[in-house]
Amino acid sequence: MSDYNDLANKIFPDAKERKFYEEKYPERDLKEGTVVTRFAPSPTGTMHIGNLFGATIDNKVAKQSGGVFYLRIEDTDQKREIEDGINKIIKALKDFDVIADEGMISDTESIGNYGPYKQSERKDIYQAFAKSLIAKGRAYPCFATEDELNEMRTKQETAKIRPGYYGVWAKYRKLTVEDAIKKIDNGEKYVIRFKSMGDENKKIKHHDVIKGNIEFPENDQDIIIIKSDGLPTYHFAHAVDDYLMKTTLVVRGEEWVSSIPLHLDLFKALEVKPPKYAHTATLLKSDNGTKRKISKRKDPEAAVSYYHEQGIPAEAVTEYLLNIANSNFEGWRKGNKDASIDEFKFDIKKMGVSGALFDIVKLLDISKTVISKYSAERIYEESLKWANRYDEELVKLLNNKEYSLEVLGIERGNAKPRKDIAKWSDVRENIEYMYDEVFFEKERNYEFGKINNKEEIKNIVKLYMEKYYDENDDKQKWFDKMKDLTESLGYAREVKDFKQNPEKWKAHVGDISTVLRVALTTRQNTPDLYEIMKVLGKDSMKKRFSYIEEQ
């Protein structure tokens, strides 16, 4: 009479003993308390913000503990793979400074001692572990045809009972070893199913690192663990890989919570300790007063490529992701305005249980603050790099590097630096008026604010250049002369004087400076006017003022 070992050897005659791989991949030599995390995407689509959110947390938790963060590619669904999918994943992570300690570094190369890090190259390993389950009666070949499975589903739907391959519905579960071997010898197609010992009427208790204590019905589903092509299903592969690669913490989206009973059942059958699980809240978006899951189809910001196209710095995106991930991040940042983000101690237990609201407006506010701390040189280099790919007109402006650095240096390095740039796609709009070749080519619309009499405006710009402008003045002297100009024209020298007696004055010094600002830039809101004048220089200013005088 045959036993399960005969069946295991019949199905996987060349598979090694699982002990071979357990010895090949020993426990990691890490200090107590360190964390081993993994990012395990499938190369079947482009990276989205949810992927990056999880990978950022994986990376942060592992690195700050002195542990290991590795990149594993789950490519067993090869029919759905996109072209160059693995390299696109690696590049997306690198762009956001999420650098794995181990794992794939290209579509064909990897680093680390626990590989292969691509599931399609681990077929022998999975078969060894499947063989061990068959040998002890915890897995079996299932010969169910598509017609049989469809008939089963129809009966379950008609009877309105729970769908799946379990219990009385698991037709081939109790097939004898002899009969199974005969079917194999006859060339019948089959898959390998896990034989669950669970009872759906019993409960298991599980502690999720984020969600806390959760209770589930036991798993009783006999899921497929090895497909007919010899490759594993996701559920089985992840259990084997996380065991052999010594993963201690799995961070994944809350849509996987329902898989916990199955995954714990697999680890129990394999007789190994499961990793801890942390299920992150779904990223939500506010939409007409309601909250919904952020969608790659509806929301451009759902795709990681969006942030490159818009030119939002990776540093800002990471900062925002940590902001929505940890409730104490915002307070930490307020108290450590100039600290590196690496200094923030991330606490995964402080992640929210309910959906995290993804707010692009808040992200752009954070990005403004991040960019405001950059030097003019860095802004120049980053915006030029972006422009070379997305904005030819900006490239033309930035070709004059020396002048561009002066333009970008306006109000930089101050206690309160300018915050008008949220992304590199904002740069051209924010600086192009400083370039004569653009300023005089474009149609210009002047709105001077409170002072709108044409002759008065002409008089202000004429008088300023003739009597009060000196390119060698420091800022205080320049400001004093602005007040002198204001007073000479019969306006309030001080804003406070105007506010106290508004009927006494036509306007005040701020309104005079607005006339000069609009005449030079066509804009009422710009960075510091004194610095703008210093960068434009006398010749450009005269040319711009002359245009106003001639109208």
C-alpha cells in the first residue's frame, strides 16, 4: 500500500528536501529587536502611490532598527507582466530614495545572500516545500476540470452558501494515493492544493501591529498552492519566501486582512513561525463631500509617475507620506524644522486604523516648504533636470546660468524664504517675467491696484528713475527713498498713518511700491521688490519703465 511519500516522490521526483534550503538560508546575524521587511511588488503594472506608501514604511522601519529591507519581485503571474516592469519598479523606488539593502537591482541582477529574489527563479524551492506538505498529508493533487469547478460554483450560488473548494466540495481531497498516482500516470492535468484542517465555525485570534486584536473564522479552504505550470500561487510563495528570507514584519494594505487566517494556516502547516503583520489603512481622497479610495483611473496623483511629471521633489513626497502615516510627525517637524527626515523615529503602532486621507493640496504646501530650504544652485539644477524632459521653454531661460542663479536666489537663505514654488513645473511661471526676452515678447496686462490714473502712474515711474533710484543703495536706503518718493507725491509715507487718517491721503507707500512692482513685472504679488530691482539692473528697469511712460 502506497503512502504519502510515494505520492510526493511521484509528483516531485527531483525536488530536494526542504532541509537543504533551510540550511542554505540560516537565521540572519542581526541584533535582537531589529526588523526585516520586504517590498514585494508584482511587475504587472505601474507603481502607484499606495505601493510607495508601503515601501517607504518598510524602508523606514527596517533601517531605523538596524535591520534589513529587501526587494522581492513576485512575478509568478507572467501572463500579465508589463514590458520592463521590474526595472520600472526599481527606478521608481530609487527616485524616491527607497533603496533596498538586498534584492533585485535590475531585471537580471540582485544583491544579498537570500536570493533568488525573483519568484519565477525559485520554482525548485516552492516544489521542495510543496513536496514536504504532500509527504505529510497536508497537500494533494487536485484533478478538478474547469467544468467541474464551474458546476461546483453554480451549485454553491444556487444554494446561497459560501463559495470555495472546501469540506464536502473538495472532491479530490480524499482521493487515495493509489488513485492519485493512476491519474497522474494517465496524464490527467492537476494542480497541488493545500489540505486545510481548519473549521470555519471556530475562531482564531490575531494581533495586527496596526489594527490591534482581530478575530477571524479559521481557514478551511483548500487553496491551490502549485499551479499546473509548476509555479506557486501568491499565498504559498509568500509564506515560503518570508520564512526562508527571515522576514519579521510584513507591511501591506488592509485589503489583505481577510487573508490572515489562510496565511497563518499555511505557516502552521509548514511548522514555522509567521512574521508579524501590519495592515495599513487605505489611502482615501475627498470627492464632493465623500471619501473614496484613491484611484489610478480617476486620480492622476495615484500614479507615481505624476510626481515626476509635475516636478514634485521626492523629498516632499516622502515627507508627506510620513505625515499621513504617523500622527506625531507633524509635531516633530514643527519642533525640528531643519532636521533630516532620517532623524524622525517612525512608530508603526501610531499609524491610523481608518482610511488615511491623501490631500494633494497639503502635499504641495509641504513641497513649498521643502523647496524653500533649497539653495538657488540646487533649485537651478533640479528644475533644469526636470525641464530637460518636460519644458523646453524653461530650458531656454535656464541656459543663462549666472543670471538664472541670481533670479532663483531672490529671497533665498533668509529667515523667511520665499514659498512660491511647490514643484518644478511652477518655476517658469514664477521667473519668466525676470527675462527681457520673454517679458517683451508676451502680451502684458498691467493692473496697478489702488493707483490707477495713467498720468499719475507715468509720473511715479518717471520720478523714481530720475530722482530716487540708485543701483548702489542698500535695502534700508532704498526703502527710505521709496518713502521720500511717496511723500513728495502727496501720499502717506507710512501705512499706519494712512490707516489712522484714510481721508487725508490718496494712498500710501505700499501702493506706490505696487505701481513700480507692476510696471517692472506686470504682477502685484512677487518676491522682494528691492531684490528684483537689483537682479534686473538699471538698463532693464529703464526699458520697462519707458514702456509705461510711452502708453
